[in-house]
Amino acid sequence: MEENTNTPSNFIRDIIDKDLEEGKHNGRVHTRFPPEPNGYLHIGHAKSICLNFGIAKDYNGLCNLRFDDTNPEKEEVEYVDSIEEDIRWLGFDWEDRMYFASDYFGRLYDFAVQLIKESTAYVDSSSAEEIKNNRGTPTEPGNESPFRNRTVEENLKLFEEMKEGKYEDGAHVLRAKIDMASPNMHMRDPVMYRIKRAEHHNTGNEWCIYPMYDYAHPISDWIEHITHSICTLEFEIHRPLYDWFLIELHLEDRPQQIEFARLGLNYTVMSKRKLLQLVKEGYVAGWDDPRMPTLSGLRRRGYTPESIRNFSERVGVAKRDAVTDYALLEHSIREDLNIRASRVMAVLKPLKIVITNYPDDKVEQLETDNNPEDTSAGKRTIPFSKNIFIEQDDFREVPPKKFHRLYPGNEVRLKSAYIIKCNDVIKNENGEITELHCTYDPATKSGAGDSRSVKGTIHWVSEPHAVKAEVRLYDRLFTAEDPEADDTKDFKEFINPHSLDIMSDCLVEPGLADAKPGDKFQFIRQGYFCVDPLSTEGKLVFNRTVALRDSWARIEKKGK
RNA sequence: UGCCCGAUAGUGUAAUUGGCAACACGCCUGACUCUGGAUCAGGAAAGUCUAGGUUCGACCCCUAGUCGGGCAGCCA
């Protein structure tokens, strides 16, 4: 399949083009994707992954995977593993360039010593509370720490002792000596190192001091020869600090930080904290619940890597906060599945039909296309018999206007089979419809030349051959476009109570009996579905990825 | 009454870098169809936040304002 090759221009590519023209970095382009292993990747990360790996590819450069693991209290190997898996699944390859910020703890320490020697870093023995109180506010300057002017020797000794574990957590921090009156809060002597006795997923108990993001990130980028360090908007104000460390350390060929707006998607939440809350409080079944915007959730839902890459391309890259319409994501997956998913028939809410003029024991094997969009997908046969099931929604005793489906006296075509006519509606003592009696027209067999045509075609399954299945219909997780908009209400108040609808009495065509987890299908006239990872041959479970566009639903709605 | 950033159809992005607004999604019509899907054809929809200025000419440059977002973790 061909992917969108003409990537639209964006301001980051403009910057790179200009850098290349000016001969910066000797014409190299090297990016990195730097997740913190403290949660699962979501669709917003996918945008960043596609951006970073995509740019590297288009400019003949490289993109590293680097785990930003400077806070051992929050990070776990479980997340490292899931992140690797998700990026690979998305279709990107970091080759042998998987790094950890923790790989650089030694060098980071040495660089810190260098700053101390140059009197641009000092050990502050103030408490966290005192540091906070002396930082000032956005409108008022801060106060200098009483420890700000310790001698180099004293700082060196203290910092080394911090490393050696001579002090308790929080007793001292290492700070950059910049400007307590800076209008940019991040330049008011930011903390570089803190003492934290926590086991690190990678370095174990080797260290008891850990660098802060603002200090570790620019240096990690420099160590890896990154040229363009792409991050999200909230780091914009950190940029002067990013540059400050590199300049003070006299590092050449410095990477450039560029910020873009993170992805916003309506009817969902994207913060790791909130997603974690949904998982922990049981609103969803886990990180890979098909309603989650996580990559593992989307994967389980049936989204393909191609569709997510195309989506990421289409949302664009800019510097303004924006919210993308969920419909764009849905369009991306429909577009992909339309050309690759086999069409099959499945009845979600069965309504029995007896074809009164069809021989009792006869069974025909009818031929049908696997995918009309792709002739190479071939054909298959499906059994047809006297007793079949159709969708309850495809019958109305009293049809509304423009209803092209089955109703008393009307004819419809059974997809790939015959035209039938509804003669009798059979009801039980409660007046509920139990079955329909129809007659078929033998002259209208599918593929038997040009027979009559009727307005409606519906799907069906043969009763004796049908296979039972459970089908899970998903809808958006939230009822509000922006569940976080109202700060008098918790976002969880907007959870859609109908986001999961389990249909347990569905019937699918026999060929689906041995469908394997992950297999994707179009249930004709309904939508795209995939086999859930927990599905078994004894109990088939399908997840609805996305419904087909439904213009009848629109017509009907307008009529009301 | 601080600092930083942003503003283009309903939504998200473009605009050969100063030449008079385009693409995608969505929406509406129609054609076609053994999926009310797909496909095809067509359509509505912004005059670029506001007010000035520079210029033959401004979405683009300048000034002032408005609105929105971010910044006071020993989080990233």
C-alpha cells in the first residue's frame, strides 16, 4: 500500500531546510524520541514518534530511542518494554541506538563537577521549603540562597559526599548559579541534582543522587549528537536553560530545541495521570482497553500502524494548541481497512427467517467476493439454507419513509444469495415478533446473470451453519468534547455509560470459527471488527474497531 | 501592572517567504452500486483576531490592543 508520500511542509521542516542550507551540523539531521518510562504510550506520543522518525527518514538522518529515566521513583521496566513494543509495532526502527539517560549518569556527574569548578553551580543546603519560598513568583524576583557563595572547594567536597551517600535525602541539592531575578522562573538557580535513595530500574542502587530533566536532557542530546531536539510546547520556556547548560559547558555543535503543539483529540483525555486513573479506578479494563487512546488500546481495538501513521501525518505540526476531530482518526482507519479487510457476514441481533418455498434439507454453497475493493483477495463460499437469520434492524413491520429493507410485502436481496419477499410476520402471545415467513425467487440467484434488482440488500447467516460469537461495540469514552474543560467537575463525570455494549448472541458465518486474535474483517454493512486477543475457538470475541459510515441513520434522524 | 508563546472555513493544517487564500476531515447534492459502504461528480463554508502603519500590493513586515495557552516540583 502506498502511504502519503508528499508530507506537507511544517515549521520544523522549514527550520531544518534552513539549517541544511547554512551548513549547520555538517548537513546532519539526527533526532530522538525521549519517553519517560512511567506509563504507556498513547496516540499523542504516536504523533511525536512519527514526527521524529519521519523527519530522520526524509532527511536521510537518524532517530534514536532514548528513555528519559532520571526519576527512579516513577519509572519501571514494564513501561520500557511496552514502549519498545509500541514503537516497533508502529513501524519504526532505532536499530542499535536505544539509549537511557541513565547511561550517562557518570558523564553527567563529571560535567556537574566542571560547572562547580567554574563557579556556575553550587550545593544548596536549604530545605525544599526554603528553596520554594525563595524562588519568588512569576511577578516577583526570588532571593539568593545563603549557600550561594560557597567556595569551589566546599562545593566540590559536598557534591562528592552527596554522591557517596553521606547525606540524607533532601539534605542538599546541586543548583545552577544563574539569576534569581530572572523573569523566567526556570533560570532562577534551577536544581540540577537531588539526593534520592531509590532503586533505579537500570542502575539499581549505584546512585543516590539523580539529575533533573533540565540538566540531563540537553547533555544527553549533545552526547548523542542530536541536531534537532523536538519537544512539546510546555518546554518552550525551558529553552534558555537548555542552551545555558550547553554554553556554560563549552560544548560545540549544540543541538537545537524546537517545540511543537502536542496532539489534542476531542472526546478523550490524553494525560498519563488521567489515563492511569481510568485504569486504576476500574473505569476501563486496563491500559489496553479498546476504548483507551493508548497505542496498546488502539491496537486491541483493531487500528493498524498504517492508519495511525497516516493520521499523524494529517493532523499536522504547528505551535498552537489545537484539538483534532476524532472523526479524522476514524477516517484514517476506515480508509486503511476498506482496502485490506475481508468482507464477511455477521448478524448482531438475529431475527429468524423461514424461506417457505425452499426445500427443507437443501444446502447451497454460494460464492462471494472476499473484498470487492481488492480482486486479488479472491472468493469463498458460504452456505445457504431454508432457515436463516437477518438483522432485527433490517426489518420493520411498519416501514418509515425511504426504508429500503424488509417489511411485509416487500422484497430485498440477500447479499450473494436470492431475492426474498416477506409474506408473514409470526408473533408470540406477547405480540413480539419471533420469525418471518418469506419466499425466495429461484431465478434471482446471485451471479446468475442480470436478474431483477431491488432497492435493498441485506446480510444474513444460515441457521444450521452459523457460529456463535460475542461482539463488543465501542463508542467514545466520554460524552463531552472536552472532558477537562469544566474545572468545577471531574473529568470522570463525563464518562460515557454506553462506551461498551456487549452483544453476546451474535451469529457469524462458519468460516469465522477459526479466526485468530488480531484478524480483521468488515462485517458487511456494519463496520470493521477484529478478533480480541482473549478470543478462543470455543468463545469467539470480536471488537468493533469502527462502524461504517451510515447514511441511512442520517436520513432517519433527519426525518424525525 | 511580570515573562514566554500563539491566533487562517465547523475542525486540523497550507500558502512558491510580500503577489490578492489551498488541502484534508466533516457537512450538503447528485451519479453508480448485490454493502444506504466504497467510488465518482458537484456544492456550501474563512477574506486570515482588532485597530493603525509600511508598501503599487500584507495572512506574511512594524506598532498598539484583544483573546487563548504556558511559567512559582528536589516531576518530565
